[in-house]
Amino acid sequence: MTIKKILTGILAVFLFFLIQSSVLKNLAYSGAIPNLLLILVCSYGYMRGERAAMWAGFFTGLLLDIFGMNVLGLYALIYVYLGYLAGLCHSWYEPMEFRIPLAIIFIGDLMVLFVQFILFFVLNGDFGFKYYLIGKALPELATTMISSVAIYPLLLWIEERFVNVDPAEKKKREDWSVGDLAEAERKEGSD
């Protein structure tokens, strides 16, 4: 991993955590806020692979555990597994493909909501799945998916512009497009 990837990952984790825990809590609609940290971990899994997503998942989960849980490491473990599973789709990575990362975020959010239901409701003797589904799961799932439509392109743009800047690859792209233009001009001249 390069220093740019590590620094942008750390900065993104802290920035998304601050936005989710402070700004979005005040803007919550019927108690549902988008899970920005889940969007970040799933997006990093799709763009960067398992290892980067697992590290991002560990630190996002650790922040959630430190500032909101009585049990240290529970969310860190959940988000590490989520990062690993999202990272398995890295081999399908196409920068302009939006359906796959949105599907990964959707499935990841369903998994996290299901684990939360088991750990925080069922183990406490509350089996009201209908109440949990209508009152918490569906609103959070909807806000997370709506937010991911805006956030994933932003993360992709940051990844392409600031992180994956390889001078040799940039030069190759410039040469390729100049060569294509010259070839197109030659074809027009012959017609």
C-alpha cells in the first residue's frame, strides 16, 4: 500500500465517522441515519481489495465501539468481516460500474442490520422482528442506499484523482488518446 492510500483511508474514516456521529444525528428522519461507515468499507472493498477494506472496517468498527458500545471489538469484528466480503468483489472492479458496489452496500447493510437484530434484540428477549424491520431496518436501509448513490461516485473520484496517480499510466493514457485522435483524423482525410 502506498502512503497516499493509507492517509486517504485514515482521513476518510475519521471524516465519515464525524459526519455520521454528529451532523447526521441531528438531521435524522424518524431516527434513521445513513450508515456512512458501511458505505466507506464496502466501497473500499470494491475499489481497493480485501486488505484495505478489512483495515478500514477494523478502524470504523473500533471507533463505533469506543464511542457507542459497552463491548469493545464487536463492531470492529463485524466490519472486518464486512470488509473482507466486500473485498472479494475487487476482482470485478470496473471504475464506472455502479450496480455492483450498490449491490454490495445493500447486502452489507442487510447483514449488519440482521446481526444487530440478533445481538441487540433477540439476545435480550425481544422477538419483535416486524417492529424492528419497519421501525429501524427499512428506514436505515433506504437512507443508506440513497446516500450511497451520491457518496460512491465521490469516493471513486477521490480514488482516481488523488490516490491512483501513477505518472507512467497517466502518460500512457495521454499517448493513447493523442494516437487515437491522429488515427481518426487520418481516416477522415482519406474519406
